[in-house]
Amino acid sequence: MPELPEVETTRRGLEPHIVGQQVLAVVIRNAALRWPVPAELPSWLQGQRLLRIERRAKYLLFRFEQGTVLAHLGMSGSMRILNQPMPPETHDHVELSFGNGTVLRYNDPRRFGAWLYYQESDEEHFLLNRLGPEPLSEEFDGDRLFALSRKKKQAVKLFLMDNHVVVGVGNIYANEALFNAGIRPAVAAGRITRARYHLLAQAVKAVLQQAIRSGGTTLKDFVNSDGKPGYFAQQLNVYGRGSLPCKQCSGPLKEIRLGGRTSVYCPQCQQ
Ligand SMILES: [Zn+2]
């Protein structure tokens, strides 16, 4: 599943190819995504210039002159840029052609992604109006985690993955950040001190920044290829390493289930 760093990499990969360009045509081959792609999208977008591409949580926000296309990659979505005409593949559902001859193509085998259009403000949009702060913003810090967690019995890992607390901390990065901060995933959020929450917030920012940096090396893949950066080749300390030796103390890592997701931690390094 694309996580925040993949979405940010997608944003940066698309930007130089299509920002400033005018939409010539929109093709919807299959509108049946997580929500139906509006049939009017081609007429709404045609002739509009793309001003910039932003990201909020895992949503890509294509800012046009009169409105915004909100796109989400869902479970398996990916975007790619074509500089020459190529026949569509099976799961190529949406396509935008621009004045410079560039084509943006959206592929999504499982169709949990989204392509929506709105003209109201972000704060009024049902998918954006209750989101917590961005993890890489100053608004997200240890003080926020401490304040929101008081008296909470919820496991700290699930608390950290709650979009109202902070957006975009998926399973991989929650596991890694908790390891780097030395905090056990199942500890009650309300029992963690302010000082440890400061460590955790720093760890979240560091793992995401590292992933975004390594994603930068895959940017060339956006042009005339399958456009799937996949999971970045980065050093993962715990995710996917259940029962393997801890890289810090060599003891065996432990794997548990929390909220239906796999959690891996080191019983010695994480308390
Ligand atoms: Zn260890």
C-alpha cells in the first residue's frame, strides 16, 4: 500500500512534467474506484491550467485554475507520465493529456483509489476536514502527542496511526519510529511521558524524511515505465523482521497483532 513517502515521491515525480500545463483531454476508462470518478470530470478540467500539485496526508491535490482534483492511490494505485502515445494497459483507469504532449496515467488494479473534483475550500471537503497535522510540520511534536494521549488506554502504536492525532503514519513507519524511540507498541498511550513523546515525534519525522529521500532515487521511473516506485530500498530495523535478531542488541524480535496489523518490536530495546 502506498504510504506517505510514496505519495510525496509521486508528487515530486509528476511536478516537473505537468505543472503549468493546460489540460487538453481527460479519459475515464473505468469510473468504478473507491468513489465513482465524476462523469463530468473531462468537461470540468478541459482547458484548465494545472497551477501546482500539493499533498495532504496521502491525498494528492492537483490545483487547477477553478478547482482541485483530489487523488488517492488507495491500496494499489500508481501514476505515470508518458511522453509518447502508448496503448492503455488493463488497469489504466484515468488519463489526463496536457498541452505539452505529456500524458498522466492512473493505474489501479484493486480500484480502492480516488479521483474527485471540488471547488470549495479544503476545510469543507469531507475527506480533508477532520485530518490531524502533517507529520513533517511544526504542528506535530511531542507536546501534541502528550496532550492528546492523557488518560488514553489505547496502544501507543494505534494512537500514533490515528489520523486525528497525526496523518500519514502507516504501519511500516509506526513500527520503525517506535523502535527508534525505544517504545513498545502495545504500551497504553496515556502512560508515556512527555520526554518520550518528544523522542517519538522526532523518530516519526526522521523515518519519513529518510524514506522520502530514498524515494528521490526512483523519480526517473515515472517516465515511460510502470510508475511504481514500490517500497523504497531503505534500512528497516523491525518491520517485516519478526523473530530475526535485533540490529541493536541481537536478541530475537517479537511479532504481535495490534488492531489487526502486524507489530514487530524488540523486548529488550523497547520498554
Ligand atoms: Zn534490541
